Amino acid sequence: GAVVSQHPSRVICKSGTSVKIECRSLDFQATTMFWYRQFPKQSLMLMATSNEGSKATYEQGVEKDKFLINHASLTLSTLTVTSAHPEDSSFYICSAPQGGPGQPQHFGDGTRLSIL
Amino acid sequence: SQELEQSPQSLIVQEGKNLTINCTSSKTLYGLYWYKQKYGEGLIFLMMLQKGGEEKSHEKITAKLDEKKQQSSLHITASQPSHAGIYLCGADANSGGSNYKLTFGKGTLLTVNP
């Protein structure tokens, strides 16, 4: 069964709306989670590292004020796309490493965001 | 930064045929992960390789990491339509295999015709 739960799976909303995506680790604690973005027919692009109890670390070129990340507990990280515009439409996926080094990362099922 | 190059970009095979997907790194791989993704869905973990020369198998899928730890291959024997999807290789961006900040190849789209 799934070890990382991501919600919602699909969002369609108007331009200017803020959208929150949740990523939960099930049955394990994750002090670190990762947020990726995937464009059609392209690979995953790491956006940011979510750190429990501290600020997220963003990859170069990712707008911190556009993509707000909160990791308030050991099992939950949220990504909020603020004032979303059509160019923010994409597939967003989170992941969490289970266990120590050498253990695989588990991915959520992704969220397809469509901004009209 | 570490770059992973996958080949081929896409592959169409007849059911029952064998196939191989390659993943080449510009740097030494400290942890190489193979995932499968259905379009619009999450990633399913397949296998992880860490040691040079390591080989792992699961059902009809075998993954290898070369001795120099810069190239990995994924081999599917007697392919089935259920094998269809996007195969992604990912590697630890940090040396030492910390399992943080995976970087991914661009993926290989596999189509298996019945």
C-alpha cells in the first residue's frame, strides 16, 4: 500500500487562486520531504526540500513567495501555490525518504494542477 | 551538478520481446534508483543499486550498476503490456549516498504492443 499520501490528486481553479497541496507520510516520520514539478513528457524537476521545523530549501530559479512550503509536523508537508496563473499548471509530486541512507524514497501519487 | 542521461528516450516493443534501458551519469553514482511512472501518476520504486557491479532482479526486471558506478541498465525479459510506462533513473545528488535530493534522467517511455 501507499506509504506517502498526496492530496488532492487534481485541482482545477481560476487564475489568482491559491492552492494548497498536502503530502503525508504514512506509518513513518519524515523530517525531510521533497517537492517536484513535472511538465508533460518531461522528467521530474526538484523544486524544494521541505524541512520539519525549519525553512524550506529552494532550488535555483524557484520562487519562494510563489511556492510556499510548510512542514509543521513529522508527517505532513504542504505546498501552497499562491496566486496561481496558467503557467503554474503542472503535475506536482512529493516524496519522502523512509529510513536512513540507502533506503528508497517513496513518492505520492501527484497532483495535477490546472489553472484556467 | 550531476546529470543523468537515459537512452533510448522512447521504445516500442512487441509483447514477449526483451529490452534494455540505459542510464549514464557524468559523475560517480552513490545511489542509483529505478522508478516506473504511469503518465499522470506517482512513481513506483523498482530497485536501488549502490555497489559497483551490483545486480538486482525482481520478477522479469533486472538492473545492473557497472563497476565504475557511472552507468546502470534496466533489462526487461519477455515484456508484457503491464510493463508499459515511463522508466526513470534517479541518483543521489550528494556524494556518499545520503538519499537526499534525487536528480532524475529524462525518462524512457516504453510501449509494449500486444
